[in-house]
Amino acid sequence: MDFFFIHLLNALLSAATLFLIAGGLSLIYGVMRIVNLAHGNLYAFGAYVTAWTLGRALAGAPTPLLYLALPAGAVGAALLGAVLEPTLLRPFYKRAEEYQLLVTFGLLMILGDVMHFVWGPYPLSASALWENSGSVSIAGNPYPNYNLVVIAIGGIAAAFLWFFVYKTRFGVVLRATSQNMRMASALGVDVNRMYVQAFTLGCFMAGLGGAIIVPSQSAVLDMGVDALVLSFIVVVIGGLGSLEGALVGALIVGVVREAGIAWFPEIELAVLYLMAAAVLLVRPAGLFGRAT
Amino acid sequence: MAAEVNRRDFLNTLGVSVGAALTSAGAALPVVGVAHAQDKPKGNIPDTPFKIGHMTFFTGPAAVLGEPMFKGQQLAAEEINAAGGLLGKRKIELLKADENAGTDANVKELRRLKLSEKIDFFCGITSSGNTPALGPVAEELKLLTIFVDGCTDFLFDKAVPNPHYIFRITNMQSADGVTGAVAAAMTWPKTKKIAHIHPDYSYGRNAFDHFGIVMKKMLPSAENVSEGWPKLGTTDFSSHITKAISSKPDLLAISVWGGDYVAFYKQALRYGMFDKMKVASMIAFGVAPHAIGKDHPEGIIAGVHSNYHFTYPGGDRWPYNKTFVEKYHKRFNEYPNFQAEGGYTATYMLKNAIEKANRLAGGWPDDDAIISMLEGNMMAAPAGYVYIRPDNHQGYKDAVTGFSKNVADYPFPILDPERIITIPIRNITAPPGWPKGEPTSTYTWIDKTWPRAKA
């Protein structure tokens, strides 16, 4: 049992990143009804931008400055999103969903190649924050302090989003657009502006997810595709379009993944898919999803 | 067969050597590189370009292996072309294809390269999932092929047991697990409990199997206490690390590679993993030696896919390596890995076979003449002697591994030059004629013929 708390923290650690990625995916779907397959590589883009900023541009800078620059990837992904939505996605809203899937899937591929072209095939690491942060002893076993930072960032992001969506005027308009775009538009909401803001916010979350894992995991090619698959499991369980669902889904996936690795290594990968299949059978819209 | 021997005698029978043992090159042995004075080719040589289709990973995480493989061949082709081309006439033209397209698409692309592009020679391939699919197709197309990697034992054990057109240059996969286990058993003979972390696909399974069978022979009292099978491409190892630590092993065997390994060791450091156990890796320093940081712990067995690390053979002792590393670094501003060495050596192996065939018959040799010259060919390559066994067309070179160490000369750790471990490849792979076995011929050969060390 001396490893119980470490297992628990590991579960929270993967839940924190998964929530950021899946939360962004869900937010974008909730508002815009677009399944953004490129989301995985916006997460990877955030990771590469942060890795480049911390590892190359600011190499050797003092730790506080590095922490300040950590969200560079989130900002980078948000900027990219703010450009992509009006130029590439907007022309396809009036078309059938298949077109949106094709466009976002194409974008996933293109972004992957762009990152390969810009940053090359080798893993881009920026581990100074990870290395300088040391470890804390938990029941006699070292646990990396930086992981605690990631868990905290995940928690703060969840609280911040809740506040944003439920307690601000922007949130009211966002939810109104999400529930009935035509009505919101008739009442004077600038839907185009709302879409670009929601998409940018979703990309910011994905980029933040990528940014915070860089110090411990590096940025590598194809990280986006893996993250996309996992975050789909999260939203299938939690319900596509629901932030609460993304949070609960991420916690469930984090705990099950940790338990799977520790005690059922044979079905480590299968168990997540089995769970998603079970949720689909019992509650096809996900635990927090609205049947539409 | 299962006689007991003591461990020191065991290591002597394996011919394991620590340090830097090298013999000198024979006078008439083919070497890599372009000699200043070349023999004039016999007969009429056409001056049409010699087309090589090179398929490897240019995208995806395995591009860390694929790009150096292509660069190795590119460097050799540029050298050969600068001297006039193959047999002084035929310039090499390289056509790239991306292995990341998937096995089915790769098979189609191979057919297209042969039928539409009319390539003369096929080279490359990184993944062990692809050689068993492409090998039979290359045979069917009668397309002369040297696979650089895709090193699964399965290719020549089962998929193409009697190859004619296809060859492979880098060591067989089983050599990885065997080399890692021999090195660990000789270095840490008191090991009782072993934890494993391997990527969950054929390479990781192969490493696990062969590490296990060698341990059964050399450290029979050791047992496996933990297994972790992360998906290939995983960069979050927190859970696997915690699991391995909680099983309190003496030794961790790990075959995670590339970006995955970089993430693994950085995380393992903060979880205090390296303080609690010895670590033996099959491939830690094999993939992207310069991507490993100076924070990497010293003294772990840092495998190089049992093939090649650019610092060995070092200094002036083996000029073929020194020259290769200098040229490669000058051309690409990075250090070569085992794939770069494989791509480079494969190209010169081909060039040499073409020249030998020309000396015998004159003119541009047909494929069968080149094939019979490749069979049994031996060459002084950057990594050392490489020998193509005629019966299975597999390249063999002595296996190498070593211990991680930071030195002033490089901004990343290398293999400790004082403690290189080399093992004659003959002693760790099944001999010609050994019956095909399950999971590999080398596995059954070790199981049936190696003695057991006294516990």
C-alpha cells in the first residue's frame, strides 16, 4: 500500500492533461457542432512551441522565467486556431458533416507535416523545469514535484473554465449559441465572432495540455494522434459537448489506465475501449451528454 | 546438453570481451568508401542512371530511424556519383517512399516503384512489420533488395526462408535481447529479481523473449517480478515506472526507444528509479544518440540495437568508422546512428558486388551475378566486419553494447570507451542449418544448446 498515493497522483496527472485536450475538443463541438480531428495536432503544436521556447529560445534562463514562458504553446495554439477557424473551417459549416471531417482530418495531417518540417524528426525536449523541480517524498518514495504542478494546472483550468462558462456574460452567450445557434443569432449574437472565440479557447486548452507535458515528456511526432484517440475515449465516456463530462471522463480514464497498468497489464489498452463501448451501449450520449 | 558450468567459463565460451579488441583489416577485403585509384571496369557500361527506391519512415515517430537510414544511403550515393557512378558510369538516382503509409500501401508502392519507375534496386525499411510483407513481393517481382533494418527473425525464419533476391544488412532482432541479457548477467551476476518494460509490439516481445531465455541459462535463479507493456509512442511512463519500482527489482530490462526512451529516462530520474535498481537497455543509445541529455544516468547498459554506436571502433583504430563519422557529420551536422551506418554499408555492399561481378564477366552484370557476389561477401564497414551469410542472405556483425558515460568531447552521453562489450555474433545466433524454431530459431538454439550456469 506504500505506493497507493503515488498511483493516485499518477492517475490525476494523466487526467489533468486529458481534461485539457478533451475539454477543448468538447467545447468546440458543444458550440460549433464540429468534430475537430485536427485537435490532436493543435495539442502537439502547443507542445512543440513550448519545447522550442523553453529549450531553444530561453535555454539557460532562470526557473521562474521558464514557468512564465510555459504557456507559450497555449498562446501559439490559440493564435493558430484563431487563423484556422475563419479561413479553413467557416466555408464548410453549411455543408454536410463529412466535409468537416475531411477538412479537419486533412488539417491533422498537414499540421503533422508542418511540425516535422519545422522541428525535424527528433524529439524536441525542454526538460530544465522538470530537472530543476526535484522530487518530494511520499510515504518514502520520491514523487516528481513538477507532476504536482501539472495536476494543479489541470485543476485550476477546470475551475477557471467553470467560472468562465457559468458565471460570465461571455459564458451565457456561449451556452446560448451552443443550445440554439439560430435563436442566438436572431437575438443579436454575432455567431461568427462567437465561433472564432470558442474555437480559439478550445485550441488554447489543447495547446496548454501540450505545453505542460513538455518538461517531462518532450514533444514528439505523432503525439497528437495518440492524444486524439485517448481524448475521444474521454468524450465518449463523458459525453461530447459537455465540459463536466470531459472532466469526469478524464478522471475515469486516468484512474482506469493507472489501475490497468499496475494490475492488469495484459488488457492495459483494451480496458479503455471496453469501457467506452459499455458507456455507448448503456448511455449512447455519454454520462453527461444531451441526446439531441 | 544441459550440463552446468560456472559463469566465468560460460562467458569465456561466449567469447564476450570487454574493452577494445580489434583485429586488423585484411589486404584484399572490400571496404566502404571510394578508393582514389579504381579498377577500370571491363566491357561496355551503359550510362543510364541506376535507380534505387528507398522506402523508410520520413514521417511519424519512427522518422528518427528512417531519416538517418536515408541519409546514410544518400551520403554513399553522393560519394559514388562524385567518382563517376557505379562502374564509373551509372549515376545513382534515389527515389524516396514513405514507409509510414502503412503495410498495404507500402506493398503497392513497392510494386509501383518496380513496374512504373523501373527501379533497379530496392533498399531501406525500418519496421519489422513491413519486411515480412515486402520480402515475398520483392521476390515475386524479382527485384534486387537489401533491407537495411526491419530486423525481425521472422523474415528469414518463416516469411522468406529461401531468399534469392532479398538481403538484409543489420543484425537480427534476437541479438538485441541476447546481447542485453549477456551484458547484464556478466555485469550484475547477483541479480535475483527482474522487472521488464517493453513497447507492446513485435520488437518489445522479441526483446522480452530473448532476454528471458538467456537469463534462464546464465542466471537461473533470477525471476521476473514485473512486466510493463506501454504502447509504442507512449511518452508518459509514470504508471509503468511506479509499477516497476513497487515490485522492488534488482534489474530493469527495457527496450523502449527513440522519443519514448528520452521521456522514460527523464521521468525515471525524478521517481528515483535509477537509485533503486540496475538498468539494462537494448537500444537506449541506438536511435538518436544526440537526443539523450547529460542528465542521463551513467553506468547503465545503454544498448545500441546490438549493432553500432558511432564512437566505436574509436580513434584511429578503424579508419572506416572515423572517416564515415566525419563525412556524415560534415554533410548532415549530426552523428550517425546504426541505421545511417546500415544505409551506407548496404550501398557499398552493392557497389562492391557489382564490381566483382563485372571483373568476372565484363559489362553491366545481371542481377543473378550480383546476387552470387553478395552471397558470402564480407566488408570492412564503419561498425566492423559485416558478413552476408549465403544461406539466409542475412548480414552478421559482432554485437556491441556498453555503459553510458558522459565525456567532455560530446554534449550528450556516449558508450564508455573503456568498457565496450563485444560478442562474436556467431556465438549468439543460430548457425546455418539449425531447424526453424518458435518463437525464433535463435531462441530454440539457445534453449537446446546453451549450458545452464550454476546458481
